[in-house]
Amino acid sequence: MGEHHGPAKGITRWLYTTNHKDIGSMYLWFSFAMFLLGGMFALVIRAELFQPGLQLVDPGFFNQMTTMHGLVMVFGAVMPAFVGLANWLIPMMVGAPDMALPRMNNWSFWILPFAFAMMVATLFMDGGGPNFGWTFYAPLSTTYAPPSVTFFIFAVHIMGASSIMGAINIIATILNMRAPGMTLMKMPLFVWTWLITAYLLIAVMPVLAGVVTMMLFDIHFGTAFFDARGGGDPVLFQHIFWFFGHPEVYIMILPAFGIVSAIIPTFARKPLFGYASMVYATASIAILSFIVWAHHMFTVGIPVAGELFFMYATMLIAVPTGVKVFNWITTMFRGSITFETPMLFSIAFVILFTIGGLSGLMLAIAPADFQYHDTYFVVAHFHYVLVPGAIFSIFAAVYYWLPKWCGHYVDEALGKTHFWLSFIGLNITFFPMHFVGLAGMPRRIPDYALQFADFNQISTIGAFIFGFSQVFFLFVVVKTIRNGKKATAKVWDSAEGLEWTVDSPAPYHTFTTPPKV
Amino acid sequence: MSDKQNKQIQRQVAKLSIVVVAMFAFVFVVMVPLYNLFCEVTGLNGKTGGPYQAEQVVVDESRTIRVQMISMNNEEMPWQFGPEVTEVFVHPGEQVQVNYLATNPTGKEMVAQAVPSVLPFRASSYFHKTECFCFNQQTLAAGESIEMPLVFIVDPEVPDNVSTITLSYTIFDVSPARASVGAK
């Protein structure tokens, strides 16, 4: 390794960079832009649902909004944010100078903006953008799809390629670049959860690529994978999609487990309870995620034996997840806890993610699911695991590591304001959805029966509170980057890990000589 | 980075890339055939098998099974299509012929494909067709009508708790002008 040098100047720094910190920052900014875009789509949905009847948008556009909201949030906001955190943190946490494959790292980021530009551009094309829901079930996405579906398919291919390259890079880094003495069972949990997540990505992103390729062939090349007229079967689509889709939901939550497992011990001032059980629980969840996919499709007509198998297998996931929740609680038990912003987000994560997990258990009960299927109860469930789950963990991570990244402490008053606005906003938005869902309000419909009006108005008000508090978050982050109290190297009193041994802000190159562990 | 470490990383990337390619292929060469096999074995979605070679079996006179025949037109398929009779009573093992009628009322030649489905699912692997119009596409000229035979046998092994079998045909328009979607 040659002499140390700083980043290049100007735009080429970002275009040509192979530095894991630069690429991590770009991933995070990209993800935040997508988060705001997906949020605007959500606000269109909520504004339309403020009153029964059709007010603001026509139903076709409403369908495009629900679809694009899901796609942008899942593939544009949550996944790139975790990859960004992985880029910033994994090399510093394992004592490596950079990612194992820095040039591929650059490429896997820079194809993403093109993928999303293409996907969002479909909204302006003839016939509109994707309107078949983020799960793009055939034949809605094949026989009945708008012509722009081909651009959607290629966008999915590109973002899949990006994720696969990111995952390969992360595995190669973790398995080959650890500092001497950093054994696997000494790795921080964030590294562990990302290692397992990366394997999930490698296993299922090709399946997603496969299923969209089959769509492409059905639409343009005369095959009939999903078309009964040619001997195919639309239910096959659902099986393949959810074989990807269920591991995908763990891809969006396992790194979150790693983040709160780093933050809670710091602010409880106790080591994490049950480190090894956390590792095994994460691995168990990942393995189980491959045998539960059909719980998304209990109502398609599965034999009773199948319903029972998928029901019990799904409930089994509550066991390792429960291990994790109890470990976090036990870590906090009798700790001397302080409630800085990252800790607030982490505690909210534990509580609200558990609520989301419990509604998941309700949905896992196959006979009951016939009532809940495709209602707002499902919407409430997955927003409770994704918003205070994935998104809150990302907020927590930003507040926790931002002083390390930019060298300034976050103004706690501002951070806490953001937390409380988000916390209150999200509960007002999503909690009433449980009620309208149980009462039978179907999802993805722009109009609804009169009796759901009150709860929907409450949800919409909450959504606007939550949405605008994210603009406030942008302000907090920009303000912190520009100025603020100078952060120490250690940042937090009882933070553990190699990333706290380097200066704040972290130098452009860290661990060019491996640290001693 | 040492050469040794570089080698290790290269080997790792090669291995992972193989997994990626294998998982992509898995969708086409494993998941699709496996799903079709699974449906055939379990009768899931009421899929029935291809042409059946009739064997000499004893007709089980002690049981009578009601076979109902229904038909559906997919989307805007304009043909008049339906069974001659809506139900027949058969003994397991007995070979029975029924007819479906189709008329093309439009002014142009059209091609159709009928796709069968059997309820209850647990009966579908016991419902054998020795001759069926669904094995081929049907072409009708403008205004033409056709009588399409179906010969079937209900297997004597059919579970005791099956007393009614419903056979449903959906007819799809597969005229070359209309669809880019071909037939199997």
C-alpha cells in the first residue's frame, strides 16, 4: 500500500471512487432520495384514502402508486441503505483497509441510479408504469400489464445484479479480509447478520431474476410459463416469487438485528447477552426462510397438509426471533441505560418490531388467514416490521455512527424531536390499519366503505406527520455534517469495536496495516 | 493486499458466482418441472394427465359416480362452447364418451385451446382421458360448428369419499393473429 492520500477532487471523486466510505455514503444518500420518493408515492395513496370515494387520482394511477411505493421502498430505500451501512462499517469492524473488490463495489452502486431512473420513467410512458402491485403477480404483470412492463423487468434485472455483486463483495470481505485474531465468533453481530444476509441475497436474487425473465419470455417470446392457455399456471408465479420473496423480507430485517445488537449494549452499558445464541438464531431464521414461502398464498388452493406444513414452519420462526428479542431485553435488564437518540430508535425497534411479529403470527394461522388475506391487516403487519423494523434500525445506525462518519455529534434535542415525531407519526399511521383490516377493508383499492372513514383519516394524518418528519431528519443530518460538537474517537462511552479506535471523522483510509485484535 | 489473499478472494468470487448461476438455472430446470410434477402427483389445481392408455379393468358396478361437466370462455372468447349433457352417472372402470359442442360465430377463422381442470383435487389423478379435444388445438372456420368427443374412465381406485367429480373446461382463444402466447 502506497502513501496515504485524500480523495480526488470534484465529481470524478464520486464517479471513479473505489473507497468503501465514499461508496457507502453514496449508497446512503441514494437510499435516502429513494426513501423520500417512495414516501411521496405513499402520501399520494394516503391523500386519496383520506375520504371514501375517488377524489384526487384515478384508480389506474392509484395502482401505479401502490406498486411504485412498494418497489421503491424495498429495492431503492431499504436494501441500498443496508448495503451502504455494510460498506461503511464492515471493513472498519473487521479491521480491513477496504472491501475485497473495490472496483466491483463502484459498479454495483453506479448501476442502481440507472435501474431506478428506468423504473420511475415508466410512470411517464404510454399506459403508465407498473400497476400490478410490488409482488407483480402474473397474469396481471404479463397478459394485462401496461407496455412499460419490459422496462420494469430490466430495472429489476439491473438492481438484482447490483445486489448480487454487493453480496459477493461483502462475503469476500468478511471471509478473507479480517484482521489477524478476528475469528468468526469475535465478529460484531452487524458483520455476522450481514454475512448471513449476503448468502440469502446470493441464493434468492437469481430466483427473482429468473421469474422476471420468465415474464419477459411469456410477454415477448411466446412461452406460457404462467398462462393456462399454453399449459402454464399463474400459481407457479406465486410459488417462484415467494420463494424469492420470503427470504427477501429477512434480507430487509437481519442487518437491522445486527444494528440494534450493536447499539443496545452501548447504551445499556452491558455486553450483549447471548452473543452465540444471536448468531445461531440469525442463521436459523435464514434457513427457515426457505421453507415458509407458501404462507403468502394460503388462499390459492393448497392441500390441507400443505397449509399445515407452512403454518407450523412459519410459527417455528417465532422461536429464534423470540430468542433475539429476549436477548435484547436481557441486555437492557439492570443496565445503566441512557436514552440517546440511537437508543430510543433501538428500543422502539424492539417493541414495535415485536408487535409486527405478533401480527405476523396471527397471519400465520392458515384458517384465520382466509379472513385476513389481502386486507389492511396485512398492510399493518408488514409496515410494523418494515418501518419501525428496517427503517428505524437505519435511523438508529445513522445517529449512532454519524459522529464517526462526519466527526460531529448530532444535536440530541433535534435527534429526539425527529424520533418522537417519527414514532408518533408511524403509530398513528399504521396502528388503525389493524382495525380496518380486521373489519375487512381490502388493500390496494382507492375507495372504501363509509364505516372505515374515521380510521383512514387518522392514518392519513399520521402519514403526513411521519412523512414531513423525514424532511426534518434530512435537516438534522445536513446540520450535523456541516457543524456540531466535535466527536471524540470513541464517540460513545461504552461503545465496543474496532471502528471506535480510529479518529472521528474516520480517515479516508483506515487499517492499511491490520490492527491487533 | 498480499497475493495469497488475492487468490483466496478470486476463488471465493468464482464459487459464489457459480452459486448465482446455479440458482438462476434452478428456477427453470428444477422449480418449473418440479411444480408440474407436484401438480400431477397431487392433482393440485385440478390438472389432469395427458392421453391415457386404457387397461382391462373390472368395472365396479357397486359404485356410481356423478360426473358434472361445465365450461367457461376465457376473457372475450366469442365461441359458443359447452357440453352436450351437463352430467352423467358412471361406474368406476367404465369407459364413457361425452361430447362438447363448439361454434365459431365470428366472421373469421379462429383457433382455440381448451384447458381442463378437475374438482375435487384429490380425484384429478383418478380421472383418465383416453381421447380428448383438449389434447389438440381446434380450428374452426367462420360460422363453423363442431362436435368434440371426450372419452374418459374414472379409475376404480378413486377414493371412497369421492361421489361427484366436476370437470371444467376453459376455452382460450389462441388464434395466431390475437396472441403471441403459443400452446405447449
